[in-house]
Amino acid sequence: MRAACSAGRGCAHLGSGTWGAEARDPVRAWEFDAAAVRDLCAVDAALGLSLVTLIAETIGDRLRATRTRLLDLYGPSGPQRGGAAP
């Protein structure tokens, strides 16, 4: 299942919807057959662990970058008082 995406946009499928994104820099991406990857991970536990670790680290990096960006845009200006750091 592929979506028609305009030039300069990337598309991701989530359920029945299509989500778009724009990249600031050129992007290189690979597409894998999910069922084949799951089968390989079921056979080779070390591969599965490596893949999950890599994906989890990437998600964590992106969440930290998103949090920082949101704090830059919408966070309080100046130091916070009377509370612990988030």
C-alpha cells in the first residue's frame, strides 16, 4: 500500500490514514517487507534485539528533540522557580 505524495514530502502509513512530513535536508530511506523482517527476527534473536535497540534509540532521540523544540517555542522564558526540573 503506497500513498501518492507530492515532491519534497515523505509519507508514512498509520492504520488507514496517511501522514506527511517534510525534510529539511536530502533523505535516504529504505523500504523493507515487514513480514520478512519479523520472520528474520524470530529466527535470529540477536538481530531482533539489535533492531529493537536501534529503533528505541532513534525514537528516544526524536522525542528529546521534539521536547526541546516545544520548550523553545512554548516554554516559560527564563529560569523556573519553586519546582524540580522536568
